[in-house]
Amino acid sequence: MKNRYFIQLSYKGTNYHGWQIQPNAITIQEVLTKTLSTILREEVEITGAGRTDTGVHASYFVAHFDSKCNDLDKDKKFMFNINSLLPHDIAIHKILKVNNEAHARFDATSRTYHYFIHQQKDPFLTESSYYLPHKLDIDLMNKACELLLQFTDFTSFSKLHTDVKTNNCRIESALWEKDSYKLSFTITADRFLRNMVRAIVGTLIDIGKHKTTLEGFIQIIENRNRSDAGTSAPAHGLFLTNITYDLNTFIE
């Protein structure tokens, strides 16, 4: 009988075509699968907590895999070996043994994303923040964030033709903060649609530029039409930063 493990990791998405394995492009899932299979000397399949798109980063990500090996979570050498084989832009931070029904994606109760913008040229932020040297009305953008919490159907911010059963999500919080020339947007929900955060950010930027009113923002959501919303913000400013689970998920 195999054992199920959760792994907590982080990665810089710049050089990858997102999380999920693709036929003709390198992805995080592919690199992890090959590395784990090599070290464990068995075929391993890895399931992630979600899909991040091309160029998107994760400072906190969770995935699960099954192995015939026992007590990998207690083997410090295993952690060292896997990080030694992984490229510099992917790191494993923790391994947890869980019950065999635990699922990294379906058992997640919430996810948090951060989107970063810098308004002054900064060479150290080139690959991890969106350079946008325009004045933005942060107060108005935060009023729009409050409106987001009143809705559940976010079809207007979803990538078209996805294979999900519903476009309903429950947003728990959304907020813009400013520190000097840097802006950060934090959003937490029970689930997110494909491209949802970047589409919301792009639309909120239009509000911050006074291109879209709050009334117009409500209309965009109610229209359930992606073409009504703003252009998606660039991928490199987006980070998945937290995923939460019920404590029972970790009882082995």
C-alpha cells in the first residue's frame, strides 16, 4: 500500500509555462514529477492545488503524491536531495504525511493571491512586479474591491471555454495597499477561475485611472461577459501566496 504526502513548495514562474504538464512546453509539474520519480526510483504522479498560468509565481504552493516509501516526512536527507536536483527557481520546503484520501486541490478551503505593481522604475522588480508609471486612485479601487464581495458569479473575469461546472466563487477579502512607489493587491477566495485575478486587477486598474466608474464595474460583473472587463494584468506580477486546509486533512 502506498503512502500519500503533501509537499509545500515555492517557485518562480518566469521560465515555465505554468503548473500543469503540457506536451510541448516545460512546466513546474513536469520538473517535479521527473525529479521525484528519479529520487524515489518509482513512477510518481503529482497533483497540485490548482493551476498557475505561464509566468505566474507561487511563494506558497501545495501538491500531493503517493509513494511506497515510508516516513519521507521524517527523512531530512530526502529533502536535501530533492532540492539539490531541482533547478534554482523551484524549492521544496516541507513534506507532510497525510491520510490517503487527502487531496491537495479538492480539500483546499481558500486560496490567496497577491498582485504587485511598482510605479517607479526598479531593475530588481522586473520579473516579479508590473511596472505601471501611472497615477492610480487607490481609494476608488478599494471601493470597487468592496463591491466584489457582494457577488458570486465571476464569469466576466474568467478565461473563455474552461472545463469548470460553475463560475461561482466566494471572495472573502480584497484590498489594495500602497508603500512608497509599490502597490500590492491581496485577494482571498474559496476558489478562483482561470485568469480571474489578472482580469480583476486589469479592471481595477481601469477604475484607478478613472476609465471605469463604480457603476460601470457593477455592470461589468452583472453582464457576465469577459469582453466587457478590462485587459488582464501581466502574469509576472502575480503570486499565489497561501492555501488553507481543514485540519482533518492532515490527520494520517
